[in-house]
Amino acid sequence: MEEDKKFKNITFHCPVELVERIDRLAEKGDLPRSKLIFNLVEIGVDYLEATEKVGILQLAILIRDAEGLLKTASKKWKERKSLNGLTDDGKIMT
């Protein structure tokens, strides 16, 4: 993180199961939990800002599609199948 940036501590509550998932991913990535959460929040805010001009309906559609794509990719990864079924436009080939 850049030295000239100012930081502020924030807190939030989330389910224990989510914390366990975050911790597992942080450990896998050899990152502290706070750094992983910082990265996730920053990416999420960047994404929302980029789609802010699109509108509410379009944003909801984008999030829905992204969730479906991530679930499918995750399932294929867990099954150790190839991710070749994913196309450049984000759609799943069947």
C-alpha cells in the first residue's frame, strides 16, 4: 500500500462460515486476512463504479451472470475439468 494514502479502520459483522472461507483463501494465497478483504473490497468497488453508469437493471444482470459464471468455473475447477468451455464473452459453452 502506498505510503501517502490515508487509511481508516472499519469493522463489519459477517457469518462465521464466511470468515472461515476467507481465512482458507487467505492462507492459500499466503496473505493476511485483512489484505485479502482489502483486495476484495477494492475490486468490488472498482467493479461497481465501472458499472455505475449502466443502470440498476443492467447491474443486476451483470452480477447474476458473473455469479453463474463463477459457480460453473469453480465447479469445473473442483472437478479438475478443463476451463476450455468458457468463452471470451463470458458465456458457458455446453
